Amino acid sequence: RLENKVRELIGDDYPRSGIAFPTGCSINHVAAHYTPNTGDKTVLQYEDVCKIDFGTHINGRIIDCAFTLSFDPKYDNLKAAVKDATNTGIKEAGIDVRLGDIGAAIQEVMESYEVELDG
């Protein structure tokens, strides 16, 4: 359904615009790039962490979008840390900025959070 909505919103017009790659729906220990096959019977559970990754293209220019979904509030601080780190990386990025410096800023933010899961 997500891919159909993407097609609807961007006005899928192959080859000028459309889905850039298969939608990823990775759960828990799978970090990214898992795409369920048609007929997959997996059902999200309360304690699951799900990462959705999808992309579109218009005239060959790709936009990649990813977000994390969870229901259990024990993951809220982890998600806040990741959001803060992502925003820091975006703020630090620019012309003539070394990737290592951006990475260091992201790491500093991530390490400033105290996240404990299941003891």
C-alpha cells in the first residue's frame, strides 16, 4: 500500500518519475533493505521496531526517505537520540566540510544520550 500511495502522490510516469527502489520494511535486528515479498504474513508486534525506507525519482533525481516506527515507549529515548543526531548531521553538512567532522558531530550527539533497553 505504501508503494501505491507513493505512485499516486508523485504521479508515477515511467520513465520520468516513479519509485526509485523497492520499499524496505526491516524489523528489529534487520537494520535496512529487507523488502517483504507478496504474501508475507509478518505482523508487527507491540515490542517491534520497524524501519521503513522508500525512494522516489523525478527525472533521474532520487530522493531517499526513511523513518522508524515503534509502539513500545521504551524506544522513545533511542528514537529521540537518532533524530537529534540526524538533525545535527544535516546542520553540520555543507561545502568543504569533511565527512569525518560530520560523523564526529553525529557521534557526539549519540553518545550524549543514555539509552538502556531491557536492563
